[in-house]
Amino acid sequence: MPLSFEVFPPSTKEGSSQLGESLRQLRELKPEFISVTCSSQTLNLAAETLKVASYVQNVAEVPAMAHLPALYLDKADVDQLMPQLREQQVKQVLVLRGDVREQLPVKHDFQHASDLVAYIHDNYPDFKITGACYPEMHPEAKNMVEDVKHLKMKVDAGCDQLITQLFLNNEDFYRFRELCAIANINVPILAGIMPVVSERQASGILKTSASHVPGKFRTILAKYRQYPQALRQAGITYAIDQIVDLMANDVDGIHLYTMNQTDAAQQIQQDIGTLFEVKSA
Ligand code: FAD
């Protein structure tokens, strides 16, 4: 059962040395791959992702996956970047549309993630392509049916697998997985899980409403928000509970949003590592 992690390029020197240490620890957990986000905060957005992905691949020696946001890249950028990734042995990309941000002008070669998926699939067929998906629907979609139709188009354009947005209620994932099956979306769907280890992180989830927040999670937060250690433990236990249930229900893989921290991933491996050795039915 594949376990993978997501990290982001740090913006400070301390962050860089912390990430180096985190990657050394994450590597010990034998992940299938580590993906590296691409922030649309900076104009030179792909350079940092390339640097960290190369480090993951060549120093930490874990297969790396580079995130590529379509709105902020044109064909010339992609044609420059893909050979650089290949040169660094990074052969996996997570193709995204990216979010629109006021401070950063969008480019116009690719409107949807599927446009960039098709471009990479046609021109760089040696790369494995992953796409994003949303068990609770993408926030801009009119409804779930439209969203899944668009997802089907994206997969048909050349996605080899999908990773979900974080979710806190497994029932949302199971419903979504059924819809995908009905829509004939047959690629593996890795479940994106974020162990919530701090009040700040929990508040972020509540504020963006990126995810439907179940009552059980809100109760834990209300009870422990002033006790950082207790909240951390409760947050990791909540994630473990989700993962055990997902694995028992034959999920294709678990993708942990690590936020560049390793303690949650280590705890998960320590508590339920043997589950990852059980083969799927
Ligand atoms: P799309 O697949 O293009 O979908 C976006 C919306 O457009 C949906 O509502 C969809 O229904 C609609 N749509 C798609 N195709 C069509 C069509 N042909 N016609 C009409 N409507 C259509 N962002 C970053 O900037 N950097 C990152 O590193 C990053 N990493 C992420 C990792 C994961 C696992 C996930 C789930 C998200 C990540 N994001 C990242 C956020 C992502 O960029 C946003 O969620 C973005 O709003 C949508 O991206 P997408 O690739 O799902 O877009």
C-alpha cells in the first residue's frame, strides 16, 4: 500500500536546513514518492520546486514529484522546465491549474489543468502525470456532476493517478470514489490526509473551509486547542483513525500533507506501519 508525502520549498535559511533534516527522516519511512509544491507567490515559481525536487530525488534518494501550476506557466516555460526535471531524474509531475492570485499575472497557454496534462502527455510521454481531485467538490464547480465530468476529461487527457484534496470525513471520500467509478475514472486515487498538529493549522482549515469539518473534529479542537501537546496527539490520532478506515476499505494509497514536519508521519508509521505491508485485495 503506497504511502507518500508532500513538502513545500522553504522560504528561509532555517526552513531549508529543517527541510533537509525532515527529508532525512521521511526517507527512513520508505515512501513511494515525495511531492514538492510550487507556490504561486513568487515569479520564479518553478525554480524552487525544481531545486527541492532534485534534492529529494538525488540526495534523499526518494522518487520526487514536482507540482506544476498551469496558470503560471506557458509552453516556453514548460519546454524549459521538463528537460531540467528529466536531467535531475525527476520523472513525476503533479499537474494543477493553480489558484488565481492578484499579485501574480496568469499566463494564457493553459486554462485548465487538463490543458497542461495533455501538453505534457503529448510532448513528454516518459513522465508520470498525477492530477488533483476533490472529494467534496472543487469550490468553483457548479455541482459535483460537472466537477466529475471535468475530472474525467483531465484523466483522459493523460493522468496516471489522482491525489485528493485533504478531507476529514471518510464518507465524503467513499461517495466521491463511487462517482468516479460510475464516470469510468479508473486510475488510482490516493487519499490526501493532513494530520492536524497545531491550533494554527486547525484554524487555517476552519477559516478556508477547504474541507467540511465534522462535529467530531470540532469537538476535539474545542477541547484541546489550548493544550498544544494534547492537540497534537489528538490530531495525529484522528488522522490514524481515518487512515486505518481508508486502508480497510482498500484505498489506493495515502498521501500525507506533512507541512515539512516529520513527527506525525513517524508516529503514523510507528503505530500502524504494519498495515502498509498488507497487500490490497
Ligand atoms: P482543474 O482540474 O483545472 O479544475 C479547476 C476547476 O475548473 C474545477 O472547478 C473544475 O470543475 C473546472 N474545470 C476543469 N476543466 C474544465 C473545463 N474544461 N471547462 C470548465 N470547467 C472546468 N496549487 C498551487 O498553486 N501549487 C501547488 O503546489 C498545489 N498543490 C496541490 C496539491 C493537491 C493534491 C491539490 C488537491 C491541490 C493543490 N493545489 C496547488 C491547489 C490547486 O491548484 C487548486 O485547488 C486549483 O483551484 C484547482 O486546481 P486543479 O488542478 O484541480 O484544476
